Amino acid sequence: MIRRTIFAALGATVAMANPPSALAQETLPVVATFSILSDFVKNVGGDRVSITTLVGTNGDAHVYQPAPADAKKLAGAKVIFVNGFKLEGWIDRLIKASGTKASVVTATKGITPREMAEDEDRDGRKGQAHEHGVDPHAWQSIANARIYVANIRDALTAADPAGKEAYEKNAADYLAKLAAVETEVKEAIAKIPAERRRIITTHDAFGYFGAAYGFEFIAPQGVSTETEASARDVAKIIRQIRAQKIPAVFLENVSDPRLVQRISEETGAKIGGTIYSDALSGENGPASTYIDMMRHNIRELSAALTS
Ligand SMILES: [Zn+2]
């Protein structure tokens, strides 16, 4: 009892002698390139990290143009989290320009990428043009999200060994939440008739989702938003919608809605709503976290395809 009192008194003295900032636990400054990755880091890092996000909510990481302030953000970071798989074509130059000493962590490390071959779509059928390269949207499969979380946990532990236990606990808690969402997604898809599990989106951002949960996404634009869809691509998709009676087209939060609106008008396929592909919504939007994004997307798909 006495000891506790002395301890409390000592604590009070220290608190008065030091400014509050010196007493507060120092946080690990980290950068994440885009909002979805930032949310994973937030969940694993908790209050031990302070996160700066380069491409904000509703932003398009494919075509992002870094500002000089971004180089300063990197210079002040201890760890920089990137997606990899060529999502951030601009990041290498920015890192170099910043002179940062931070460790650069590729959050998709260990994930098998979907490779896109020209003139071959994801089902291996010939004739659907895609650009060469890998598909960066690995986060759209929750199985892959687990790998992001493990990579983030390991990287934070390496940068801040004192936080090991906290990072492990946070990661485990978050993985349990992801497992629950994964079950919801699978159950919701099981309720959509198999022949209706096929929609149009603007760019090819849902290939991992489709492969994981048994769903087909067809997009006039490739796996990046950098290249615009050609008139030929659009004409082909319009024919495909008619021939295969594809029930719905969806808008994306990061893409110009006009292309999909035009396709809807020409084919009569209804616009199912807006799904979140490459970025979270703002705080008051329907997809301000990864988990809310997955729930929102599956709600939109279910609503459009089961009615
Ligand atoms: Zn994308």
C-alpha cells in the first residue's frame, strides 16, 4: 500500500518535470502508399504507430502523381509499406528522391500474383485483350489480406521489437475479424444464382475476388486505370453483355462513371451500384475500412443480383 503511494507520487513528480510529449509513448512513423494498405497497418500497429497515407480515400493509386510533400513524408518514416505488383508505378522514383532511410516493405510478399496475358482472359479463353503484367489488386481476396497482415506484423516487429506482443495480439484479433467477414462473403455469394454471378466493372480490379469466391468480373479497362478502354474493347463488352445476358454493371469509386453508364444505356443492363476497388471511402462513407468495404461490396452485389 505504502509502496503504491510512493510510486504514484513519484509518477506525479516525473509528470510535472517532463513535458507531456516526452512521457507519451513515442510512436513509430510509417507510411502506407494507399488507403486500404493503411487500414491494414492501422489494425496491426494500433497506437504504437503513426501512419501517413500517400493516396487518400477515393484516390487512384495507379495514376497518382506524387507531390514534393510526399518525399518529405517518406524522409520522416521508419517503415514504408507498398503494395507492389506494379500498383505504385511512381513509388521507386519517389523513394529515391526522398533520400529516406526507411525500410521498404512489400505487403504482397508471398502472394501468388494473377498474371495477365495479352489476348487471354482469366478463364483462359482467347480473344479478351488484357495488357501484359500482373494484377496488383491482391487485397480483394481475404485469403491474401491475411498475408498482408502477416507481412505488416513482421515488419513492424522488426522495426519496433518492443512492440512484438502488441503487434502479434493486434494481428491475431484482426485476423479473427477477417475470418468472420470471409464467411459472410462466401455465404452471400452462395445465395446468388450461379448464372447471375457475372458483372461488368470499369477496370479489372476484382480478379482475385472472382477467383477466390467464384464470380466473374468483366471490365473494358485492364488491370490499371492508366490506359483507357478502346472503342473496340467497349464494343466487345456490349456484345458480350447481350450474348451472355449479363445482368448488371457496377460503378467504381475510383473510376469515371461515364463509361459504365454508357454501356448500361446501350445494353439495358442495370447499374447495380458503386463498389470499392482500389481505395476506401471517406470516414462517413460506406467503406471507410477494409472490412466495411468487403461488406459493402458484397451487399451491393447481392442486392443487384438476387432481386
Ligand atoms: Zn485498380
